[in-house]
Amino acid sequence: MIRVPFDFGDRTYDVTVGAGARHLLHEVIPATAERAAVVTQEAVPVEVEPGVERKVFTIGAGEAAKTLATVEDLCSRFARFGLTRRDVVVAVGGGVVTDTAGFAAAVYHRGVTVVHVPTTLLGQVDAALGGKTGVNLPEGKNLVGSFWQPGAVLCDTEVLGTLPPREYRSGCGEMAKYHFLGREGEDLEALALEARVARSVEIKASFVVGDERELLDADGAGGRPRACLNYGHTLAHALETAGGYDLRHGEAVAIGLVFAARLAAGLGRIDDARVARHEAVVDSYALDRTLPAGADTGELLALMRRDKKSRGGLSFVLDGPAGVEPVHDVAPAEVEAILKELAS
Ligand code: GLY
């Protein structure tokens, strides 16, 4: 087992990565807990044993279940179960489960401990880490939520073997970004799965602990901007919001990474060899790196202007001589040219 600390002072917790990590649940729940509310979905084939009285609460499938109504329903069911502030919520599933259960835990009794057991690769390298919780509104994704750090995260690499191949590949798209966020010259491809997941977790921690609430825009005394974890996500979110493209999140991120690299090269920030490195990493995960057929570049440009990093113009996270960093006010013509290049 590999343990990666997320150092938040008196809220510090470990993320444990390894085959069979889920079996350590009884060791990481709070000593005060007499009951565990296990939140999961019907389709999640993973059972956990917290070692205290347990009740399983299932939520619906897909993003459609990530709503305030689900949170209200969960909290009502927690109350009927008799869950107290000394007890624990255990989220077992992908990002929909950990985001929703994490937010329910953040607001139930004004906050109870949550332990995440992410069962997807995407959850293990991103969604379940760093304390972002929340649900969607009809007006947009993740519009209501809170930062609520978990008490522990158990990333059981054994359960990844049960994932449908496309779901696994989508997680690889998210993992691909870490190839460009670690130490200079570091080669994640040389690592076996468990070590690669653990290193991804460690890289994520290195951004999150110094900028928990994503307030930094440049490296500061506290650390590097958490926004850098959105590397490749500006185009990815636009593709997902535009809809109609049959893309999983990680598949969209893979395209977004290659787009960001080409844009950085177009702006003179990196050379062709570095662009080729991005393409090789995406290829190594057997992910597509061209825009889906029929992609509307005008629509994508308009959607990217609405990115949360935007200060009015087009903002991206881009590679450069000082590494990956937020870059603002990029010329629309430059962006459009790269989008057209990626469509061909
Ligand atoms: N998923 C990006 C973050 O946690 O900040």
C-alpha cells in the first residue's frame, strides 16, 4: 500500500492506494463512529465493511442523480437511520457518488466525516481527492457545493479491473494530465498502475494543499495554483457543455491536453518536441486527440469564454518555460486556428 498525505494541519488525512485498500475501511473511520451510512449506486459492484453498524443508501445513476433533491433525500434517510455528528458517511463509487455524498456529509448536522472509496480510475486520480463536493443545478454543473475534506480516501486498484474498458480509458485521460504537472523530466509511463495512481494522487496533493479553495492565479509562497489541475479542461468542458459529441470526461480532457499543447506552441511557450510528447502520452492511453466530427469551432470558442478562469477574455492553463500555469487574454484568432487544426 502507498500512503499519500494531504497536509491540511489538523484536517490532514491519508489517501491510501493499493490492491485491497477498501479492506482498510474499519481502520480509517473515526473512533467515535457507531454507525456508517454507505452511499453508493446499484451498478457499483463493490461492498465495504466499516466494522460498525452499516446501512447502505443507493442514489440514482449518472449526472442526473447529482442534485439538491438527492442530497435532501440522503440527509432525511441519514436522520431516520439515526446518524449523528460522531458517525461517518462512506461514499463508494465514481465522481457522482463522491461529489453528492461528500456534499451531503458537509451539510448534514453542519458536517460529518466522510470517507471516500472511489471505484473508478477517474475518481481515484481526481474526483475523490482534495475536498471539492457538490451537485448540479439546471443552470450548470457543480454550481452548489462546498470544500469538505474527507477523513480518508481508499483507492483500491483491485476494483479497477471491474470497470468497462471505456470508463477505464476515460480515467486514463484524466491521468494523462499528471504527466505534465510533476517534476521536470519525470516519466509516469515508466510506472506500473498502482505507482502511477499514487504518483498522480501525490501530484494532485502538491497543488491542493497550498491552494485549497483555488484562489491563487500564480505560484505564491503558499504553493502552485490549484487551477493548474484544470490542465486540458477548458476545451474539455466546452466539448461536454456543447453536448451531442458522445465523449466521456477523460476522453474530452485528452483532446483538451493536445489542444492546450498546440496552443502553447502557437504562442511560442513550448517547442514542437513538447507538443509531440503530449500527443505520445495521449496515444499511449489509446485515446483520440482530434475534435469529434462536426465540432462547431464558433460554439466551442463561445463556451470557452465562459470558463470559470476567464477574466472576460479567453483564459487557459498552458505549458511554458516555467511549467503549466494560468494564462489570460489569449487572442481568439489563435485559439480558432488551433481548433481548426485539430478538426482536420
Ligand atoms: N478536479 C480539479 C480539482 O480538484 O481542483
